[in-house]
Amino acid sequence: MEENWVITLSFLESPDKSLIGKQKSFSKSPISLGRAENNDMIVTDPAVSRNHAILRITSDFTRVFITDMSTHGTEVSGKVVPKGRGSGFTLENGDAIKIGNTILQYELKLKSSVQSTMIGTMDRSFLEKAPEVPIEVEEEKEIVDTHKRSAPSFKKENQFSPLYIGIIIICIIILLFLLFGSYFFE
């Protein structure tokens, strides 16, 4: 099955001068890098681990991660890649991958059919001419941040609830009874 992408790794620097300028392209993921013969890209540098690093592309072809599996370390464009499975570092086109004393340049190429579905084309001619109909601007409305509201707010009005009025009347009757009750029950 033909893939919609190609990853190319090019030798920029190497102790083995015959490798400089050579490149290898891959259309499968993951891609293993190291000294051992079972790697997809064999790097004949004594400072490179047998199984040094792994490159993986995401299923939507938007990112490629590198995972450092070495004891010697890996750098991408001067930044140290975290070691071990489960950690990854996102690669960008043109990044320099340093493993041991070897520097590889990374490049991801997508087929045009994949690029057009991801990027697409947009007619931008509307940006060059003034709008034909004047744009109406709405009045600014108060924006209420619902996440910071602690309790519902009620407007205070000059109206009393019937419950409050009933309680006030009962209190007045009790007060009158306490004050003048002895006159009525003698």
C-alpha cells in the first residue's frame, strides 16, 4: 500500500565521512535509528546506541515524534529529547537530529492530495475590495461571566413579601399583648 507521506533523513555530519550528503526516505512508521543491523536507518557511529531513537508519525500525518531510547542522549535542533518510552518530542521540517556525533536533517513530505485536504485553498479575492453593503455595528452588550458568578443576584425593590408583612403583624400583636395584656385579663 502506498503511503501519503515520506520522511527523509539526510546525513549532515558524521564521523564516517562517506555518509555525509547521503539520505534515506521512509514511508512506514515507526522508523528506528541506531547502530544495530535491525534498525531501519543504520548509523555507523560508535557514540550512537544500538537502538538509539524511534520516529513515529501520527495517524492524521500532522506530527512526527522522536523518542530517545539511548543511553547517550539525543538532541533536536539544540534541544535535549526526553529519554524513554512514553516521552516524545515533536519534529519540525528542517530539524537537525543529533545522535552521538552524527547529525541528521529531518524532512516530512506529504502528497499533494493530503496537503489539499489538510490545508485547502481559499478564495481571498474578497479581501482586495471594499464591502458593497455597509456593515452595521450592534450596540455593545454587557457580557456576564457565568463561571465567576457566586450566587444569583436579585434586584432590591421597595415591595415587601406577604410573608414578611404577616410576621411583622404577628410581632406587633405579641408586643401589644405583652404591653397591654394585663389590662385586658384582670
